[in-house]
Amino acid sequence: MTGGWPRWEVFLRARRGLSHGHVGSVHAADGETALQAARDLFTRRQEGISIWVVPSGQVVASDPADQDSLFEPADDKGFRFPTSFELPSEVDQM
Amino acid sequence: MTTEQEQRFDDLIAADERIEPDDWMPDEYRQTLIRQIAQHAHSEIIGMQPEGVWITRAPSLHRKSILIAKVQDEAGHGLYLYGAAESLGVARQELLDRLHTRRQKYSSIFNYETPTWADVGAIGWLVDGAAIANQVPLCRCSYGPYGRAMVRICKEESFHQRQGFQILLRLVEGTEAQKQMAQDALNRWWWPSIMMFGPPDSQSTHNARNMAWGIKRFTNDELRQGFIDMTVPQAELLGLTIPDPDLRWNEERGHYDYGEPDWDEFARMVRGEGEVPEQRLRVRREAHENGAWVRDAAAAYAAKHAVAA
Amino acid sequence: MNGTSGLLAHVLRQGDRALVLAQRLGEWVAHAPELEEDMAVANLSLDLLGQARHLYSYAGELEGQGHEEDYFAYWRSADQFGNPLLVEQPNGDFAHTMVRQLLHDHAALLYWESMTVSTDSRLAALAVRASNETRFHLRHSHGWVVRLGDGTEESHRRTQNALTALWPYAEELVTCPDDDELRETGQVGPPFADAWRTAVAETLAEATLIIPDGAVPITGGWSGTHTEHLVPLLDELQSVARAHPGASW
């Protein structure tokens, strides 16, 4: 029967002040055992203080084919960056 | 005529940029990587056996702890690598099937037995040493998930080599019987370790393309020479004799000259002939088959208690 | 039996419990039902081995004969070991190992938690780490016994069989009469047999398993009377060390 347990993506908060980052995946039948597996696999050297596991199938990802329409339009809106505003030097620390 | 996709892939490779799972890639690149990453993963988990058999007999509690941690790391490395392979669109289950039916291989270095405690030291010093030499360049592999898995593995691997060397250091500082055990292990592991880098460049078939694709960064002979140059002084520190009468420093080349490995034996080991390879695979098949009812139970429980989305 | 030798015997019994169980778990590495479980059993084994080492080191100090941790592990014979009989039982299948682990972990957690307030500061300090480790172990073994008990028909049958086979050895985990003196000085906490039975019953109920009726407890481990399994286990554990007396590793 076994096609193997489903895959879970693992996210780890390395330490207080940082957000969770993706570190890899485990196979488990449910969330609780996925959490335990992730703890054993990814935190043996004190690499993290908080674990999230998400079923891989639940991740909604952007389609690489859409890269242009999703990310190019931001290209010509430099006014979102402070460096595009020249100000007199007396007030330039803004 | 290259398509836009092929051009984009070529541009990324040429710029030494990383290819990620959702990028278009030539099918041959994908298949080459699946095979290479999977065989690397298989090597890690098969590699758990020759050392794992010494966990119950490790001669001090400290060594026992270290060995359990090392073998646990190897299972972990297998898991990181299967994860990287899966990102290329293949299931772990399928890869395990290919291992169990010999359609995919593992490093033939693990087809040697470990008859003494000193073999645990020799494996750490030489086999992990050679693996590190192979693996450091892979941290810059063009395929993102593989490179990242390798960075993780390399960080963990360095203690593996150090613990092996330390085992041997204690042996050569110990009783006559311990010293002899260490020399005997070196006699048996030296040649297989330098053959881990694969056949000489003149005989190797895949080098050119894999190097162009950023999957392989150095040739077999380059890696082998580097490993020998690094290891000879380490053997001298141990006061052990490397079993190669042709080994000598070549001032002109600035490297050690070394004797010709027995490539016939290597070929036999790669073919997986004999009792030991059969035993290695049997352990994996049995673990998998005996574990089926366990995996089924966990799946059944999860289905019964599934939380509605 | 004066205070120190009572404490010494207690510390050694706990060290022996941890070492023998660590040894059994070490046999699973590379044979577990899935790679994630190879990681898990290695974690259990490593933690228990660490506890054994701390306990044996302390025992060496209490004994005052210059013995270190390896002496107690490699140079005593089976009749000098005081581990409970449960932990020397062979692994059997995965259900057998997990039931053994569950029965052990409930007792070990109660033990270590009670020891965090021991009047013996060494044991109290060790108990903090050991409690954390054991809490995770119990989470794992509880999870497995529930999933195997309430999984498939086959897993249920195997797990019930394991429970029936191991239950006679379970009682010994929570009864050690030699500890009574140490309770008076607060070096060992109050008995927790009832708490153990309640906790175990909860897990087993969730796992849809039935506690065997009328099982006759098999004991003797605490006083050095062991089953046939301990001698071969120690022979293997001690083989290399004993082949080279006086050697360092």
C-alpha cells in the first residue's frame, strides 16, 4: 500500500528577533510527527527555537512563467526608494 | 536553435547563478542531478551500516556517544539529499525502490567490511576526508537545493573526520595491539579511499558536460591529488605507514607522486559483486519491508483523525 | 547500609537503567521503519547514554575508589547491574520497542521531575536536563503507541501482544524498596507508582489497548537478578574494552 508518507516543508526561527526561514523537508503521516521529525533533523546543533511544518501540497507558489508580470512592474517605480530623492544636505539625513 | 528557455538556462549557468526548482532546465540536467543526488543520498544511508555495527561495541562511553551522533548525522544527510532530489520532481519512495533494486548505486567504498574498531577511525579520517574533498566544491553546485544541502552537510561533516583521526591518535599512542590495529586498518582503507574520487580523468566519461553545467567543479584526478597531498602529513603525524611503495614527494610538481590503484578491484566493487554489497542492500530492503506495517499504521491513524481543512 | 552507599546504589541503578536501554535503542539505528525514525531512535539512545554517563561519573565520586564512567559500564558483571528487567528485554518489532519505551518514559519522567527538587544538588541539576529530554522521549513514544494501537488491525495486534508480553516487567519500574531510606533525606522524591499507573492507563486507553489482567510481576533487576538477556547484551557492549585491559580509547 505504502506510497510513503506525505512531505512537509519545514520552517525554522533561528533565534529571537528573526523570522522563520525554510530549511528543508521531512516525511510524516501527520503534523505532530512531522514536528518531531523536524526537531530531530534540523535542530540538533541548536539551530532553532521555533518550528513550523506545512504540508508541501498546501504551499501556494507563484508560477515562474508569471515572473515578468509579477515582479517587473516594480522596476520603474524608483520613487519607492529614498535614494531617488535629492534633498539639500542640511536635511539629507531624512 | 536555442529556445528562450534554453537561453535563459544557459545564461544563468554562464553567470554562475543558481538554478532553482521552478526554473526550466534541460531534461538531461534534471535526470543527471536526480541520479547524482539520489546516489549521494543512498551512500549516506548505506554508510550508516559499516560504522553503525560498532555502536553496540564502542570501547568507551564517550566514543559510543560520538559514534551514535555521527551515524545519526548520516541519516540526516540522507534526508537532506532525498529532499533536494525530490525538488526535481521525484518521490523519495521511488528513489528508495531504485536503490533496493540496484537501478541506482551508492558509493562502493561502503562495500568494504569493518572488522575492527580501528576501521571506525579509518573511515572517519580517510573516507569522510575524501568525501569532504568531494563535497566542498559541491556547495557551489549550480542547482540551488543541492548546493544548500551540501553547505549544511559540510558543516556537520568536519567533526566526522576529526573524530576518526582522534580515534586513531589514541590507538597509536596506546598498546602494541592498538597500534597494530590502526596500521592494519590503514592498510585496508588507503587504496579504496583514494579510489573514491573515481577513475582517472583519462577514463572518465561524464566530466566535461557535468563541469560545463556547474555540477562538477574539479576533475577526479585533481581531487585525488589534493586529498593525497593533505593526508600524507596526517599519516606521518600518526606514525603510520601508507601502504604505497611508490608514494614520494615530487619537488618539481609540488605534489606527492603515488602508485597506480587497482582499477579492476574498483570496477568489481562498483559492480557490487560479492556478499557485502548484498548484505548492505538486504539490511535496507528488510528495514523498509519490516517497516511497512508501521508506516501504514501511522497513515491509517492520520486518516482516521484528519482535521477538516 | 549507610547514606552514601544507599545513594551510590541508587545512582548506579539509574545509570544502569539508562545505559542498558541506550544499548537496546542503538541496535535499531539503520533498521528503523523510516529514516526519520532512525534519527529519533538515535536521539533517544544518545540522550539516555548522556544521562548514564553523568550518573556513572557521580557514582565514581560517591564510591571514592577512582573509578570513572567507563569502569561502571565495561568492568562490572551482570549481577552487579541494577537496571529494571524491562530495559534489558530484546527489541522485538517496532511495537515491542515503542511499548517498552512508553512504559519506561512515563516512569522516567516522573522520576526526573521529582528529582529536580532532590536535596542532592548534583542529581537535582542533572534532573533538569533529563526531565526535558524525557519529556520529548515520552512525546515520541506516546505518539507511537497511540498510532500503532489505533492504526491498522495488524499494528493493533502487534502492539497489544507487546503490551501483554512486557506488562509483567513494568511494575518494577516504579517500585524500588531500597529507595525508602533516601526518601527520608529528600535525596529521592516520594513514590510515584500511582501517578505512573494513571499516566500509562491514559495513553493505553487512547491507543485502544487493554492492560493485561492478572499478570504476575517479574522483578529482581534492582537487586542484580536478571533475565537471560543481560549477559549477552553486556558481553557485546564490553567486548572490545575487555579485549584490551588498561587501554585508552
